[in-house]
Amino acid sequence: MISENASKRRRQQTGTASENTKPLVGPPRRGRAPASLPAGLAAAHGTYTAALARAPLSAETRRTYASKVRAYLPWLDVADVDGDPLTDAAARDWAVRDYRTHLAAVLKRRPG
């Protein structure tokens, strides 16, 4: 039996190509673009990544942790939180709970 939905291929005209002809520079980016950080939080992120560099972790784990914190800090900058989550442990715990709720409820992302 022969299919009635036979494919009719046409040859692409010479001289036509994808408009995406620029070569890639470096490896392709994965994931979202990094969030911009206010100066004070950029310093906190820099301190955190410096501490990560000294931690006995794989390069992939360091990259993941730095990325997750970089996404958290801009939210923290605009969130209505009690206390200073960067210096107070109780404020930190509540802020993290609120952020995880924000990820799931507002952004529809997995918090992990």
C-alpha cells in the first residue's frame, strides 16, 4: 500500500541560506542571562563567589551555586522582608522560604 501523504521535496534554491550566518564566539550560553545586581548586592555576590572558589566543590557546582544566588539577590533587593537576610539567620530563613514560594507560585519554576 502506498501512502497518500507522499513527501514532495523541493530543492532549495542556490544562494539561499539561513540568516543566522555569524559564527559562534566561544561556547554557547546555557540558561538565562545573568541578572543585573545593585552595587551593594554585587559586592555580596563577589564575596560569595570568592568563598565558593576556595570550597572543595566541583566547577559545575560552583557555577550552579553562584548562578542561583545571583538570581536570588535581585529578588531580595525588591522583596518586603523583615530584617537583613544577609546578616541575620532568622531573617535569612524567612526570606529563603518566601523566595522559594515566589519561584513556585509566581514564576512557575521548581525551587530546587
